[in-house]
Amino acid sequence: MAGKVLLVDDVSTNRIILKVKLSAAYCNVIQAASVAEAQAVIAINRPDLILLSGRLATGSAARELMRAATEGTALSIPVVILTENQDKTFRIQALTDGVAEVITSPSQENFLLARLRSLLRAQQEADALPQHKIAVQALGFADPQSAFSPPAAITLITDDPGAGRRLTTALSPLLAHPLQVTDADQLRASRPAQRKDRPVSDLMIADLRGQTREDAVRRMTDFNAMVGGRNCPVLPLVAHTAQDVAATLLDIGARDVFFDDMRPEELALRIGVQLKQKHAHEQMRHQIKDSLQAAVTDPLTGLYNRRYALSFLKCLLSEKEHAERSFAVMVADLDHFKQINDTYGHGAGDQVLAHVAKTLTANLRAQDLVARIGGEEFLIITPDVTRRDAHRIAQELCGAISSMAPILPGQRRPIKVTTSIGVTIASPGHKTGMTSDIQTRSLLELADRALYTSKAEGRNTVTFSEKSAA
């Protein structure tokens, strides 16, 4: 359990005992004898987790620690209260205030350590979110526009219909999300219709009360496999006497464990925390995905940009399959495009480019690549084609462009658009001693020269390079 843990306890003997246990679990332990001392420690030696004695967790002490933990940073530090206080109202208030966990003594040592390990794992994930945010901003993309959390679907998996009804009756008034009940067989039957990117539920509670440790582990593993793990966290519900089972489930990846003696209010708070964390991670994942997509896409046409196209070409040259298969590289340039801009305006020119992009895409195969690499210049890569195939494809593209005749807003007549194309073939096994960078430049130069020939010979035509490359 790698991580830095701050022990806050006014009894030195307790600190010594806990330090021995945590150090044996590979924690770096620092200590404080009071909340004030802990605040000073946090300012100079920020921990990954704070373990606070229940004797000191009175009034606003926990809130003060959490405030100190977030001062000057967007990162929070989970606070765990270790207490002999059996009052469930105290637990609920602490969780409401933002405490990550309340562990009541006496607790089994393996459960305590397992719960701290799970919180440290979650903290590492949370710490990564701001770093991802900085990376996205460095690419020039804005933050998500809304922190709106959509309604979530919560599923209780239980083989006891009566227990399901009782828990639903107790929890439903406390949740802002619908709670449905199913059993393992129904969940298994729904799996074929489940989409990977859209799980059947946002969070599942697995009723494992009465299960042996081995059966509980097996069922949790099965449930996680059914619903996709990270896309739908599965939280086990176990008997309050089964801390050994809970410890094992936490160590195999459960993000939290529910005990059957928890009040519905506490269960609702814990569900809310898990849904909030899930939403934050999903939002960042989607933003990173969208940002990466934007980084390789031409915003005007929706085609790939030059950066992606050249990387694709280098990868294609590096593949072993290239030793056996050829592919074509084409550079297409719209004819007299400057006249379109000068006559109709740059807005009209942009619309023409968008029409051309759609036309090129519609006339190419799924495995082909088309990218906008300059103002009115496009790069087309067609894998696994012969010279004859490439010539036919290029001719068809020329014909499709000259036939599209777009009518732009404000114009009565269609605009005539044509393109010239230069083509070269990357033959298998040629120049294998050259780096992919050099081969890429060679291919583009040959296709460019062929393009210049097309322009010189009257435009709206296709010219092949006199020699192959790569």
C-alpha cells in the first residue's frame, strides 16, 4: 500500500501502534498530536490520506483538516475517522461533511488496511484528473461547459426478492435516481443486449450477504465481467460481521463496501459519492477523447489533418504487411481555387472545401484515408491496391469532384469545381533500409511532382509518378 498517511491522534501509544501496522503495509507515515499540528504538517508535507482519531473529530475539526488539505490546490485529501463512537448519527454527519470513511473500533486489522488501500487507489485516480485537465488545456481546449450530472440508473442484484423490496423501499426516498432490482440470472440474460459504451446501469449493488469469501469473490468477479467494471462500479453489500469478506472484496477492486447494519441515509450518501466520482472520471475521459480527436481533425472539413495523415503514412510504411502489399499515395489540389475565393468570397470557398471533403469520403473505401493537408490540398492513401486500381480510383475521384456542381447560398448557378491529382505507388519491399521519415518525404515529393504535371497538362486530370517509391 504505497502512500503517505498522516496519523492525527493525541495519544502517542495509538500513533505508535498504527504506525507499526501502516509501515508494515508499506505506507510512509507522518504524525501529528492535534488538529492544529496536523494543519501545519499538511502545509509543508502534503499526505495522500489523513487518519484522524475520533476523539479529535469533534465540531468542525474534520472540516478544518479538509479545508487545510485543499488550500492552494484543486486536490483534496481523503480523511478517515477511526473512532470508538458507535453512534450512527455521528457517522452520517461525518460523511455528510465530506469525510471519506468512518471506521469504528474495534475493527479487524485486515479490513482497516484494505479500506485504506482502496481509498489510496481512488485518491491516485482523483489526483490524475487535474493533470489530465492541464494536458487538455495545453492542447488549447476549454474545460467542459457544464458540470450537470445526468440521472443515473442504480441496480440491486439479489437472489432474495423480499430483501430487494425492503432495501428499495428504504433507499428510494433518499435517492435522486431510480433503483431497480434484478438477480444474477436476469443480469446475465441482459448482457448480449448491452453496449460496451452504454452499460445497463451506472452503479450496481451486489447483495452478497450469507456468501462465503470464495463465493463472494467469484460473484463479484462475474458481475464486474458482465457490466464492464469501470463503466459500472459494483459495490458489495455484506453482513456487518463479515469484515474479512469485505477486506478481500476491497483488495480485488471494490471501491466501497456496504454493511447490512448501515442506515439507509448512510447508504444513500455512499452511493452519491460513488456516482459523483464516476461522473467526474467519465467527463474527463470524454473530454480527453474529444480533445485528442480535435487535435487530429481539420475543423472545417471534418477530415483528418496533416499531422495525423503523415503519422498514418509512417505507420503504414513500418508495418510488416508492407513487405507484401503495395499502397497508393495521392495528392489532390483543387483547380483555380483562388478564383473561387476572389469571386464568391472565402465563405463560399470554405463551403466548396466542405463539399469536396464529403465527395472524396463518399467515393473511398472504409480502409482508405483522406486528409486536408493544406488550403485546398488533400492527401489520399489507399492501402492494398495495384497501379491499375490506384489509377481507376484517382480517375473516379476526379470525375466525382467535377460532377458535384454545388450551388452556394446567394448563387443561382452551380460553381464548377475540378481537381488535379498526382499519384505514386509504394511498392512492397523497396528501399526497406530507409527510415519511415525519409520514405514518407520521398512518397510525398513523387506525388507532388506528378500533381505539378497534372496542372501543367491542363488540370482536371490524373498523373502517375514515373517511378514508385518506398
